[in-house]
Amino acid sequence: MTTTTELTLFADYFQIHVFDVDSDGDLSDVWTDQALSDHLAVAQDALGIGTAVNVNVSVTVIVLPQEPSDDSSEFDHVVEASLDVSSGRMMVLGCTEYAPDAATFEVASGWNRVRVSRGNLARATQADVDSDESSETTEKITTARAGSIIMASRLRRSRSRPAWRTPSRDG
């Protein structure tokens, strides 16, 4: 069964977080130069998604029972990583949001694959702090899960996308 949820999250510090509800969510050691370049910081049970703006962003979370189709041509930037959701419950929230109030999603316990797709990046970046005042300029992020999670954010930049792989420990 496919589940789709639309969220508006405050991307404080230019970040959205995805993690297992039992995670401490500590990403302090994983924001490397490569993670900044990829706009994706990866820990075993937590992901930090870098955004183009430091305001509200539109986030679509899609939980899928299988690998998603290749929709990378619809986005500016697409990356993927593996996430250990040992509790079977994944949380999606803004960097400084209160975790008990965050949206949670039932997913397969264990390793899940997450695709983060970002779009509308040029318009969001140009509008900067006013980007969340119109759907025309709002950064959009989509995430999905199939034994995985996919997140996408509408921003325009690179069109590279790693091949979808079976969820594994090595990301």
C-alpha cells in the first residue's frame, strides 16, 4: 500500500531531519564537506536533508511497498541513502522542531532506502526568506520508502541520481 503525506516544515539551519523515532537524532559528526555538497548527512538511524532556504518548505513523504519509478527528470537534485529504522517508525521534522509533535510513519523495521528529491530550487533561492509565501517559489522536498523512504524537495540544480539499491548497511 502506498501512503502519501504532505507537510510544511520549517527548515531552520537549512535542514530537514528524518530518523527512527528511537534515534537520538545526532547529526553533528556527519555534516562533512561531502554531505554539504550532497545536501544529505547520513548517520545509521538519522538523515539530515540540506535545503536551499531557511524558511518553510513543502515536504511530501511517500511510503511505498516497492522501489519507486525513476522520476529524477522531474527534480533538480536527487540523492539516496539507507536508514536503519529498527523501531519501524520513521519521524520527519524540521531541524529545531519538537520531536514528540513530529509526523511519524510506519515503515518496515530495519534498513530502509530513502530517496530525497528536491525541486524549484532556483526560484526558492531567488525568493530567499520570502520563498514560502507562494507555491511558485516554495522549495519542495519529496521522500519515499520501499523497504525505503523517498523524500523530494522541489529545487533546481543537478540531475544526478544514484542507482536504486536494495537497502543495506553501507548506505
